[in-house]
Amino acid sequence: MGPSSRRGGSEGILSFTDMELPLENQVGEIGHALKNALRGIDTARLFLAAGCVGVAQSCLDSCIKYAKERVQFGKPIGGHHYQDAITATILGGTAQMHQLTIGQQLLEIAAFK
């Protein structure tokens, strides 16, 4: 696999030929390997989504801070309607991402029961 633009994680391919695994080292039930692997991928996707929500929230926080500090035409740019609209758009997108991630977490919890 090629390099990822995401830091903090890497991907790779593992290959095992004629490997014997002791029963005490078995993860999951025999015959359910694909199901277990896909469940792991779903969990990884959830962690990636949560990381994206964190990045979006950090961007929103920086945007709000800058809008309060930066002065243009005698008042902070946060007081201009256009800047308020931009900040509201970022806030709306971040809130949607957060809600979708929470919804996915609830689905994951329900799937394990």
C-alpha cells in the first residue's frame, strides 16, 4: 500500500503460510475470522472519524479566537455578518460530524450486544 497522508498510523500487508496457532491464542470463534476482521475495520473507521471531529473542532476554536482578535474597519471581524456566516458554516459541519460519530458509536455498542 502507498503512503498515507495521515500521520500516527500506517498500513501494511501480513501473509502467513502453513502457520499453526495454539488454541489459547485464538481470537474470536473459529469460522468467524472475516466477521471479526470487518468488525475491527469498523472500529478503526470510528477512531479515524473521531480524530477528524477533533481536528474540525480545533479549527473552529482557532477561527472563533481569530475572529475575536482580528480588527478590521474598527471592529473585530467576528462582528461582520460575512465572517459570522463562515463561522456558522464551520460550526454546523463540525456539529454534524460530531453527531454522526456519536451515532456510529451507538451502532457499534448495539452490534456487540
